[in-house]
Amino acid sequence: MSKTFSIDFKLPESANDLAPYIGIGAELFDKVVSATDRTQFYAHERIPKRGQHNVGKFRDVWQVADQRLTRAHKAIARRFGLFAHKEDPRFPHAAAYGYVRNRGTRDNAGVHCGAPLLLRADIRNFFPSISINRLKKRFLELRMHPAAADALAKFVTIDGHLPLGLNASPMLANLVCVDLDIKFEKLAQAYGCKYTRYADDIAISGKRKLPSKAELEKILNQEGFQLNSQKFRQTKLGQAHYVTGLSVSDVNGPHIPRQMKRRLRQELHYIKKFGMDGHLSRIGEATFQSGINRLDGTINYMRHIETRISQRLKSQWEELLEKNEAVASYYPLVSRSSPSVFCFVDETEIAFGNRKFLALGLAFTEDLDELSASTIATLRDHQVADPFYAGDKTALAKRGLHFTDSHPDLRTAYIKVLSVLPYRVFVIFAELISDDKYQDIYVSLLNKVLPRRLMHYDRAAVRFIFEENSKIKMPVLEQAVSDAYLALEKANNRRPVEKSKVIVGKKLDQPCFAVPDYLLAVFARFAQTNEKPAEKNIRTLQFERLRDMYRLIIDADTGVEYSRRRPFQPWAVADK
């Protein structure tokens, strides 16, 4: 089943072999692996560490500027993570709660709720402690080819260490820590205790006795880590019992710290008394909007931890927002450069049994030239350069590169090209209840995607190119795009530098329409559940090759969003 689909990282024997496994071009992959200066690919920011013991200390957080590298690190996090689990079922360890799907701070704290005794410890310089050699050793233990293991270890590290901030780092850290988790769990069990780890935060709880500091240090040193002595704590029930920032004194579940609740209630009281602007000015908030965003984020976090209690606070907060004519928003990043972004929008109808769905595909790119040139080159290789091409060249000449008119050989070739190009696709679909509602449903789908996409491309110049469709009037499209922009402008929210231009074109005139066309077709075919096994395997492989190119797949009827963390499955729609 696709849910457990994984690719075999034991097969690549070189860096060139490995590149397509993580969805990156071989040339770029080789440049990163062989580079001695990584600052040409990555940028880092020094962030001050919190706490009284960390004054003057900083944490290096790395970022990727190139969209293709970001996507490769995400592909490693997902694809290599699935492979590692298949090869070593111990990964991720049951006690690891940080950066693991369906596990979070609340789940981590819940393990220790009501325990009479609690030990908390911290691993010093967690990510930088994981060296390139430790990663390579772990890859070899998963039976990767030495050359491929060496290339992958070089690709995911900076200056010989695992960097904090890149998408693949948390998964790889948990992979390296499997033996550490096993040893700590055995130690905890020897004392009748429970153990969990959230990244570098260790928690052990029990009834009678806890492991000693020396025992923890011994295991950490064996596994190449060091204990942060300043953050080692042992507490009893009745004292400050906290795990990943949550109180675990109550056996019934974790709670938000009382001090946080008290401070929030106090702020809401003062807002009611002095007004939003008066209160935020009085406490010296940097800006009016940053204060609103901070409070809104705090309340949403509290709702996640304690739904019943926090719902009252949420209602009170929403009343205050309405009274003060304020909204949670984000100021435009005026210092940001203004790239040119192109969005190609295509649509298709998908049949699921007796039901019919309308799906939109929006392909965003900041590199129109590469996307266009690669598409044209692929089509030319089959249409002109190959005299033995078995497909319908006449249809391609009339309509351009189109999935329906493409021979299986061309489909395979272009899907392979699509797996490394610089773009991201959003797919949203809803049931087409009647043909009379086609335009209304089309626009409603568009409206669900536009606000967040326009916010994402803050300060950019965004242009929308819609495929010509006799069922959709151009003024309707222009109005939808305009309304989304004006709503963000009214709220002074992040948005493009100006109202986006809207163009309607044909596939033959706009080669890049092939991108959403193919992504929609591959998605629709993957979602089918009634094909023969051989055909199902082809469709699954095509989708899996492109899975990381789908930024989001949204079921508009249910509101469910599928992403890397919540993978779309072929039965998800059929079983609604």
C-alpha cells in the first residue's frame, strides 16, 4: 500500500545514483556535496539562548535559500525516514517525541503526569554533537553503499556537523539517538520509571527512586553526547513539576503553567479596561500588531493543551478583537526583495465511482525560464528529435504538452523532469454536485487557496495565468484575485507588492501549463482505487516520485489538508 511505500536507499552506489532518490538534480547535488564553503547554499542566524544561565550564548540556526535544496531536505526527512524505519523498526524509538509524526509536547508530558518523582535533563549542543562520521556510520548500519552513505552524510551536514534548522536534521538526530533511547529506557525501567526524550530534553519519572546524574552522564558520553549540568533537575510532586513547558502534577493530564494562565487573564482584563492600544502601549509592546499576534498565538497554544478551559479565553479574546476592530495578522516584510512569481492554474474533473469532483492545480514558480525551457526540451525530444516516438505528435502540436495526449514514454520522461524542477503545486478539490455550479465551485476552491498563497509571497510580484476554460469567465477570475488581495491590504497583512495580474491562456502558448496538468493527472490517477494491480503500481510510483512536489492537497468538502506530515492516500476521498 502507498501508506507504507518507501524507496530503497541501499541501491544507489554513488552520489549521482543518490540524487534522484532525494529529488534533486545530480549537478546541484554534486556542487553541495563537494563544496568546502557551504555559505553559498545556506545562511545562518545567531539566536540568543534563553535562560539566566545562557546570557551571552547563542544558537546557530541554518536556513536554505534555494527552493530545490529545501525540497531535497524535506524529501530526505520523509523518504529516508520511511526507509530507515523499514530497515530498523526500532526507529523512531517509542520514547522519542520530538519531531515525530502524531507525537508532540502534550503527548510527551502526558507520559509523566502524576508521577511522584521527576528528573529533567538537557543534552548540551544536541545537533552540533552529531558529526558527519556518526551519520555515515548510521547510514552504513542501514546497509547503504559506502559511496552513497558518504555523499548523503556530506549533503546533510555543515562544517562536519548536523545543523539546526534544516528540515532533515530532526529525523536524522532521532535516527542517531536510537541506541541512546534504548539505553535510557533500560536504565529507567531498572528503577521502575518511565523515560521520554523531546529532542535534547530528557525526562524520567517514577514513584520511589530516580537514576543518578552520574548514570545519565555515563550513557550520554557512551553515545557521544554531554550532559548540560546547569539544566539537571530532580523534583517531587508538589514542587515545580514541568515537562516540555507543561505542568505534569495532575494525574489526569498536562496543564498550562498557572503563571501563563494568570498573565493571560490579566492581559485580557487590562485590554477590556484600557482598550487594546492602551494596554499594549502601556506594557511597551514593540508594535500594536505584534502584541495582537503574540496574544493570539498564546491562546491558540493553550487551546491545544487544555481545550475546555481555553475555549472560554478564546471566546473572550474574539470579543475583544471585534470590539477593538483588530485581527491577528502579520505586517508586510518591507525589507524583503520583490521576486517575480508566476502561478499557472489548471483544472480537471475526477470520477470516484458515481461521484464527480472538480480539482484545481496551482503551480507556483520563481524560475519561469528553467521551468519553460525544461518543458519545451522534453517535448521536443519526443516530438521532433525522436523519429520513432510512438505517441500522437499531431495532438501534441495542436495542444502542447498534455498528459492525456502523451505516450507512456513521454509521461515517464516528463515526470522524471518534474521531480527536480523549481516549483510547488497546490491541489484542491470538491465534489461537483452539478454542472450548473461549476463556476461557483471553481471560484470557491480558488478562494480557499489564494489568501495564504498571497501572504506567502509577501512583497513579491505575483502573476496568475489560468488555462482557458469556456465555463469560467475571466472577470470572475480577476475579481477573485482582486478580492483576496484587497482583504489582506485592509488588514495590513502580508501580501504581494501590488495587486496580481491575471492572464488567461492556452496550453500551446504557455508551456508551463504542463506542470499543473501533469500534477493533477498523476494525483487523479493515484486516487483511483479500482485499477488492475499492474496499473496501480505504475500510478503509485508516478505519484511517489512527485509526492514532495505537492505542497498541499486539500479536500475542500471536509477541510482536511494533506501534506508531508499527513500523506494523502488513494482511499481518502472514496471513503468520505
